[in-house]
Amino acid sequence: MSTDETRVPKERATPTEPTAWEEAAWDAGGDPAALRVLGIPVSLDPRGLRERSARHFSPTDPVLVPRAWGIGWDLNLGALATRAGWINPDDLGDDLRLGPAGMRALSLAPAALAVGAAAGVIVTSGRVPSTARSRPRAVPTTSNAAIAPIAPAALMATALGAVDLALDASLPQRLGHATASLLLTGAGIAGAIQQRGGAGRARQAAVVVGAATAATGLAIAATRAAIRRAIRSTTTSGQEQS
């Protein structure tokens, strides 16, 4: 083999940002394209944010994946569902889809929930909880302070849903984005509760755990529905051919 031929594999081994679900299989060491400082992943580049957000439900990835935006790691609910035996790592693929209405709902529902939660926080931000009326508050709760924790979730969920609809994203990416949106919404509601006062950490944790449970249940239900749809389609095609 010539010298030029032996150089080809090295020249082609350039790390790139994955654009499809099957290409987003990170090893235990994490995303090779992610910047790391003292071993901690740092994701502050808006490029690839859509792909990074989809890792919130990625059955083939580790439980902890580099954060979509920020410093550190995010929880991969898809990996947890796989370890619990609720889904198989090979269940999801870019060719697996729900019906048109189901695909639209998967992108729009999390965004609508986040926006509705933000609107609810604005409406109720002026009300003082009964448990907090008897004690002075060092910092009065204003609409701006209360909306600050939930606003990023509303913006992110709306942006991801709109992009998925515009690009006709695959089911795995929509599942990841829906999961990310629900997790952000739960964290935003918990933050708004903290800003409002009158609620302990147990209630805030319950909101976050509830959001994670809802996101996991939604992703598993959508995956199983898509599998059933694919089986029916295959069966119908076989009957028509016979």
C-alpha cells in the first residue's frame, strides 16, 4: 500500500457534531467535540444546541451526558429507562415515526405547557402564600423575579418545538427535545416557587421529580406507540402484497 493511501483514514478521522440519532452515540468519555475544563464539559456554543438537547432521552448514551447549555452534565432519562427495562436501546431509529398529528403534538405540547406555566407564574406572582403572610419577607416577590426561573424553559421549549416542526425532525430528536423542555419547565416552576416563598425544598424537589417522571412516561409511551404503528404498517403491507 502506498504512503498516500495510508494517510486517508487519518485525514478523514475528523470529529464532527452529529446530525442524526445514530451518529449521536457518545462513549463513556462523553462528546469528543465538547470543550472540557479540568475534565468538566463546557457547552457555551449555540451551534449544535439542538443536537445536544436531544440527549436528554438517548437510550444508547450514558446516564450522564454533557449539558446542552452550561457547565457540567445533564441526566439522560433514556439511559435510565433502558436500565430499568422499560425500553430497549435498539427500539428507536430515525425511521420510526408517529402519525402526523402525534408528531406535531410531541413538539407543541411541551412548548404549550412551558408557556402556560410561565403565564400562571405571572398571574399568581402577586399573591402571598398563606404560610408566608405571618413573617416578613426580605425581598418582595415581583413578576420579574418570579418569571425569571421559568422564562428560559418557555423560550427553549418554544424554540425547539418550532425548529422540529420546520425541519420535520425525527422521532428520537423530538423525544429528546420534549424531555428537555419538560425538565426545564419543572426546574423553572421549582425556581418560581422558591422565589415566591412559602414552600420548602421538599415541594420544589417533588415538582422536579414529577417533571422527570412525566417526561419519561411521555417518551416511553410515544416510543411504544410508534413501534405499534410500524408493526401495523408492516403487517398491512405484507397482506397487500400477498
